[in-house]
Amino acid sequence: MDWPLDLPARELLRLVGQAHPRESIPWALFDPAWYVRTYPQAAETADPDDPAAVLAYYLDVGQRLGHSPNIVFDEGWHRARYPGISAAIQGGIYASAFDAYCRRGNIDRSPHWLFDETGYRELYPGLTDEVLAEAGLANRYDHYLRHGSAEERIGHPLFDTAVYLANFDTTDAQAIRGIGPFRHYLERIDTGAEDLPTSLYFDPAWYVRRYPAVAAEIVAGRWKCALHHYLCNDMPVDFDPLPDFSETHYLGRDPGLRRAIDARHFRSGYAHFLRFGARELRTPSEAIDLRAYAAQPRVRADLQAGVAPDAFTHWLRIGKRHGLLPGDALARHGNAVVPDNVLQRSALAMLPRLARSGFDFTCSAAPALSVVIVVRKGFPDLMATIGSLRDTAGGDIELIVVDLGAEDEVRAVDDYVAGVRLLRLESDTDWAVAANAGTQFASGQAVLLLAPGARLCHGVGPTGAGSHRHG
């Protein structure tokens, strides 16, 4: 059906509601059952069992209150994303953001926080207006909802159908394809179900550990999930999406980017990085040097073979899991100002040998000793202490590193040390509290606390160390 996409919401909803389900526009189909669940106050006025009455309530009252008509159009997000639309609503030009979207806003604006209209257009240039019209599709979002999501097309950098479906067994995944993976995900988070990974580029489990206040707000119902908070909070540059990217680091290297963010050209440094910075081999964090990483023979060969679209994706997909160094991070320490402290100079000199040889603290049985190291910064000192521990003591040792907001390679210590348990806490956590947290994770009969920079010698107790036994 050839849809006239310049109609007010009231008229388009009427036409779509009369069409055959296979010919209707998913984003313009009013969902009375979802609407009443989401906005229970509607049932106080309209009969919840009468779809026409619920729709009338939405058109006459709900639009004015900022309600969404269905799960795939987010009214509140759209108003915040496009301030000009919000102003036009206040001026009486549109009844709602959805009304504005129906009146040709669907051509170039995003309808939901998890669909990027511009990105979809750029990724799939073959989906021209002519091709869509011939297929009876209203716009690109219509294509994505009806076909694209199930075809594993990318509607947003942080929602990859293949990654999402990997959370389910084959039978369930096939059923989800029938529903539409994108819709299934939205319905799932709408019920408060367990958060699941949706992309290589966002780590929901790490995110809620890193920001416990956000986790509490999710439990309280303010946000549907970690990804919802990350993409919709009003302080985007204050939150990192995963341990491999630092907003502070990235924006600090290019002050002009912050001006671009303030001008709303990009939501965050990470949005710029995913669209341009990764291909330009910009450094995403202190711990990762993408230019040097991409120059490694294996990485270079993989990129030339098309194994990954860019070096950052290669790092996330392959490098982290196969123990590749995150660029030439060690060289930055080698070029640093030589410290005055003798132990620090020693640690700096030892670092290349220690890090490149790697250490293994994987335990084959219950360990007799657990070692806890609390560190705020100082990767060379940390690695020197770990190397000293491994050189001095053989057998199974459980190694626990408590990271208090480190900005250097401490954040990636598990890429250098096999079997290490990395616990991340807020940077302002007291050392004693952090040490106690680390010991709570210890399973050894005895626990040894070491400070970064401590050296262990055969027959001599470690400098800067303390220990105690459980019980």
C-alpha cells in the first residue's frame, strides 16, 4: 500500500488500524493493551477492553501528556532529542512528537532511542526511497521493523541482532526472529527482565557494576535497563559504555569534540568514536593504542582479510580473548619521565619483559593462598609486584586486583595476567574498605595483602605487605 506520510497522527492511526496487519506500518499501529499497561491512568477514563475508547483517550489526552502510542515509538525521547519539535508542540503546531513524526518527520528523524535513522541510511544505501515505495514500505524504520531486524541488519550501533540472539538457544532464537528481535528486546526490558548483551560495543554487566547508583535506579524502575540509561540519560559524557573506552580520555585529546557535543552534533565522545574515531585509529582509552594495535602483524592481516571492520572491533572481538597486547601501551611508559623513586625506576625497567612474557594465576585446585592488591594507578608497579610474586612463589595462588578507578593499563590487567580476578570499585573508595572487599572474594586459606610496588624475596617477607587467615 502506498502510504501518504504527511498526515496528522489522528488520520494515519485510523488508516493503519483499518489496514491488513501485513500491510500496516508497525510504528504507526496503536497498541491499546500496551498503552493501558504503560499508562494505567487511561483506564480511569476509557474502557480498557474497548480499543477504540483507549485510542480516543490517547488522541485527546495522552498526546498532550507526552504518552507514546506503542512500544516502538518513544515520545519522551523524541522530544528530548529534537528540541525544535518540543517547541513546536508547545506552540500548538503539533499535537505530539508522534504527530510530527507522522507528518513527514519519519523521513529523516529517529523515532526511538535504539534506532538511528541516519546510521541505517548510511549502512544500507540500497534502501532508497524508490526501493522502499516499490516494496510498499513507508520508510526505513518500517523496513527495519518488518524485515531488517530479523535479517540481522544494524539499526543502532549498540543493538546487533546476532549478538542479542546469541543469548538464546536455537529454538528460542528462531521464535524470536518470528516476533522480530528488536521488538522482542523492547518487550523484554519492558517487563524488567534480566539485562542481556546486545552489542560488542556496550557491556551492561560492567556498566551496572561501574555505576551502582544507576543499578539502583534500574531496580527502582526509573530506567528499563543499563542500555536505556546509557542512551537516554542527560549527562552522557559522564558515563563510559565499557572498560575499553574512556570519555574523559577521548574528549581530553580533542577539545573540539566537546564543542561538537554541546552543539548536539554527537551525543557523546563514544558516539563520535564509533562513527569516525575508530576508523581514524583514535585512542579510546589510556590502555589502548589503536594505531599501534592495528600495526601488529596478526591484526593487520585480519583487517586486510575483512575479519573485522576496524581495529577497535578486532580488539573487542578477538584481541582481548586471545591475549594480544592492546597496542604498544608499554612504550608510553618507556617514554615517560623517569621517576625519582628507585623502586619505580626498577618497575619501569622490568615492565616490557614482565608484560610480554605474561603470567598465569589460573588455579587448578582450591588455593592455599589468596593475594589481594588494591591499586588506584601505577601499572608498572602493579606488574612488577605480580612478577615478583610469580617468580617467588610457585603453585596455585589466587590473585585478586581491586581497581579503584584507575585510568591506565590497570584497567586491562586481565589482558596481561591469566586467571586474575579483577574487582572494580569507585575511585573514592577508602583503601581499607577496598581491601576488605577484596578479601571477601578470597577463597584461599590465607590472605596476603600487597601494595603495588612491593617486592617478594626468597626467605624474606614482602615489603608493604600484610596477611591474615580466614577464621
